[in-house]
Amino acid sequence: MIIRPDADAAAALVARIIAKELRANPHLVLGLATGRTMESVYRLLVRMHRKEGLDFSLCRTFNLDEYVGLYPDDPHSFRHYMNEHLFRHVNVDLRNTHLPNGQAPDLDAECRSYEASIARFGGIDLQLLGIGQAGHIGFNEPLSAFRSRTRVKALAPLTLEQNAQSFGGTDRVPRRAITMGVGTILESRRCLLLASGPAKAEIIAKAVEGPITAMISATALQLHARCTVVVDEPAAQRLGASEYYRRIFATEPEWEEFRCLE
Ligand code: GLP
């Protein structure tokens, strides 16, 4: 659990961790997430590609989720989001970028084949995660089983509300999405969750320090052997042990190289 002074510093830390993993293993299988929080992470990765030659040419990416019923070129689709925020600005081979196809005629077959592709590439090395206000990771809405795999989920009312603005009204938000399951996410070798802003403070405290419950799928990450949660000060306000987390980041050798980031 790491607390950074503001949203930019939190995103910078996450981008640096991704860059370090990618440099150590150019064939990295990278799990990606969408949402407003991730926009600054992708902006920083693009900058590192341009200025430091961060190389995406051999990496493979798998996104967490995609809306059912949207074409890939729909401006609201997560495929479009990824193209605009990351893929078209770096040297990733688009054939190596994977998102579930929300237009597949057989959605269950699509979910099975998505899981099979992840397995074919040896599993996800590093999974980037945001958190919804209801505590979901991906679109694993309340009561998602911790052993769930990639599947179609009906979106919860709070999720529809949260996404209403970008769709121009709750009625226009797709009702369903394909999402990696909680079980799929827990199998990745490392998880990296980023949250910022006061609206996430309560759910972050529940996710990190609260009891494990399928009502809040992010609590499943407490079972993950290597999960790092990065938040800014406003999102850290409800944490009970924040002084301990601050001390770990300030003193543990693992974090030394990341301390000087703005
Ligand atoms: C959507 C995505 C989640 C993401 C969440 C938070 O629901 N499916 O993966 O974490 O939004 O988005 P934001 O960063 O905009 O708060």
C-alpha cells in the first residue's frame, strides 16, 4: 500500500513500475485497464516511449473488459479508448493487443477463447487495475465469485450511473460487459491497483483493510501474493494504518528508486 502526495505522483509511480517490469522482460504479458484514472498512466508511458525509448514491440496486452454490443471503433468502446490513449502512440504491434470482442455472435465462446489466449501466452505477468466506486475490479460487480473466469456480467446500478456521463445518460450505457473474472485476475503474477481522488477514499479503505467479501471484488486482492495498491492523499483519507504504509515506502529498499518521483 503506497500513498503519494497527489494523483500525478501516484500515476508516475505506477507508470515507473510498469516501465521497470517491461525493461526487465520485453516479452511481458501486460494486463490493462481503462477509466479516467488510467489516462495519466498511459500519458506517462507514451512519454517514456518517446523520450526514453521504452519498447513495447515484443509485449502482449490483455484488457480487463469490454462492453457488450459496441463495435471496436465506437468512441465509447474500451478498444477505442486503448487505441487513443496508448496503442497508437507507442510501438506495440496491434496484433499483440487483446480485448474481449463485445460484438462476438457467441459471447460465451468469446469468453472461453479469451481465457485460452491468456493461457497460450503463459498468463498475465503484470495486471493493472482501477477500482469502481462499488469496489469492482474489471467489471466484477457485487457478488462476483472469487473463482470466476472471463464471462458476461450485467452492470450494477452504481456502475451504470458512474458511466452515464460519458455516454450522455444512464439509459445509453450498455447493460452488460465481458470481463475477466476475479479468478482470472488473481492468477496474474503481479497486480498493481491505482486509485485517486476523494470519491475513492471509502472504497479503498474497505478494499484494502476491510473484511474479504464477494460484495466488493477488490477485497479478493488481499488473497494475492503480490499486489501493490497506489493511491494519492485524498484517496488515502479513510485508511486506518496509513502511517505504517508511509513508513514502508520511506524506508524499505524495494522502493528506494521510486522515492524521488515527483
Ligand atoms: C470502469 C472499469 C474499471 C475501472 C473503473 C474506474 O468501471 N471497468 O476497470 O477501474 O471504471 O474508473 P475511473 O478511473 O474512471 O474512476
